[in-house]
Amino acid sequence: MESLQGLKTRKAAVKNVGTITKAMEVVSATKMRKSQEVALRTRPYAIEALRLLRKVAQLAGETQWTRERPVKKTLIVVMASDRGLTGSFNAQVLRAADAIINIESAKSAIAILAVGKKVVRYGDMRGLELAGSFSGFGDVVSFEDAVPMADIIINGFIGGEWDRVLTISTHFRTTLKQEVLAREFLPTNIERIAETIREIAPEHGRFAQIAKDTARDISDIPYIIEPSPQILFDVLVPYLLRMQAYHLVLEANASEHSARRVAMKTASDNADDLASALALSYNKMRQAAITKEIIEITGTQNALENA
Amino acid sequence: MMLRILSPKGVEFEGDAKSLNAKSASGEITVLDHHHPLMTVLAKGLMTTEDLSGIKKEIEIESGFLEMDDQNTLTVFIN
């Protein structure tokens, strides 16, 4: 049986942990609200931009962005967080990454682009080639912050460093539900874009309709393209790809903070339960000790009186 | 026509409009109702929209894209 003193220390320790997780819960609740807001606000833009990208891809026919070429090397962009204590958030992303890397490494050489320190550590552990790493994306990033990351992906693809780009990141559905999605980022094509739109669009509401509309064939619409199709595509496609990369980061952030908030809420609740259970057994033990002492005192007194 | 102005920060404008004027890469364009389907790159400058009651609004843009489809819907991407 545990000593009274030991129980007291344990109770204090649990209470301390509870205070810390409670504080983290409050912090991540604020971050969660902010990152969810940004992610959701950007969605209409992302969906419309993807729709435009799809139209442009359809009008342009085969370009350097859509051409499938023999795959010598695949770049896998993995997005997780910088810090732990996010419940199963990082584990889910890395488990998905693990499965995909196992499949892909059989087909071609592989490099990873790590977003988040956890991914860097994972890459080191598995001895994977690191094409680049980014950290500090966890707090709300502006579009400009995501550009260097997007440019590594895009320039490497155009420069022939890699012939295929996959992304593994978390898509934010609700505070309690986030899903890890693997997407083919490059080369892009009409079906892939349509699929991405379907994944981003919510199941209900106005944007659900937009997702359904994407099936439409637009090749018969006589678009005027200014200044020239070539210039438009060369400006538009990299921009829209950057936008897509930015949007992935925002979704991952909203997911990370939601996952952390939920994890910390559970931890605080558990700490509360544990602390009250410990307080109860501590009090019981204290009572028992007091009763025992009283019995001893009265026992001794009786013995003295009888003597 | 139905006009939507979108930026990475969110939906800037959504609703019916009479006209939109902006600087494009090859000059200046004004899009009115039932304009021919068009896609163009916008240049840095002032974009002016006019709603149905004739109230004009100006938006400063750094760069952007414009798409008019065959359904009389104009979508403008700015950033």
C-alpha cells in the first residue's frame, strides 16, 4: 500500500500536470479559432482558383505542367507539426507517409520535403533524402510565407529534379474530425484538380454545388484569352499551384491546432478525474490514520486505568 | 451580371453588378453584362466596380486574374 506522503506527492503532481494541460488547452483554443477562421475563409478562393486552373488546363491541352514523364524521382511533401502533444495528429500523418514511401520507393528514388520538425526527425530516422525543410508554419502564415516552399516544389519539377510530386497533409473537416489525404500535386491534370476540389468542398451548403459543377466540359466555350494563352498559362499556373500549396498549409494548421486542443482537453479532464480520485483515497487514508491513532490513545488510556 | 471578387483573405464582394473596370496586362478593360467569355491577367492598379444602383467602388490591386464565363458570371481573383 502506498504511503500517505507518496499519495500526497502524486496528487500534487497530477494537479500540476492538469494546470499545464489546461493552460495549453486555452492557448490552442485561441490558435484553433484563428487558424480555422483563416482556413475556412480561404476555401472559396482555393476552390474557385482550382476551378480556374482546371479550365486553363483543359484549354491549354498538354503543357509542361500536365505532361506525365518517366518518373526517376518522386518528391513527397509531408506536412505535420513542429511540436508534439497533439494527440494522434503527427502519428497519423507519419503513418500515412510511411505507407506511401514504402510503396513509392519501390518504383523510383524518393526525396521528402519536410514541413514541421517532427517530419525532419522522421526523415532522419528513416534516412530519407531531404529536399528541404520548413518549420514555424504552425502559426497563421500569410500567403508570402508559403511561397518559398511552393517554389521549391515547382522549380524542382520544372528543372527536372523530380518528375512527380505527392503531398501528404491533413484536411480539416471539423474540430473533432481531420483526415489525412495524399494528393498528386504535380504533374497536374483535370481529373486530379476535380478530385482536389471535391475533397476541399464541404459535403453540404453552397460549395457542395460548386464541386458538382466541376464535371462540366468547357472546351466548347469560345474563351478570349489575353494577352495570349501562353502568357496567361505561364503566369496563372505557378500562381495557382502556390495558392494550392498555401491552402494545404492552412488546412494542416487548422487540423493541428484542433487536434491539440482536443488532446489537451482530454488530458485536462483526465487530470481532473485522477486528481479527485487521488484526493478521495488520500482523505480516506488520512481518516484511517487518525482513527487508528485515536484507537491507540484510548487503548493505552484504558490499559493505564485498569493497571 | 453576377460578380465575385475573391482574395486569399476571403470573399471581398459577391452580388449583382453593372460593370467592372480594371487594368489588364494588355491595357484597360471594362466588362459589362454578357461579355464574351474571357480570361485575362490583371495588372497593378485601381479596379472599379459599379453595382446596379450605380454606386462605384474602387479596389486597389497588386495582381490578379479575371474570368468571365458563358453564364454571365464574372470571377475576379486578387491578391
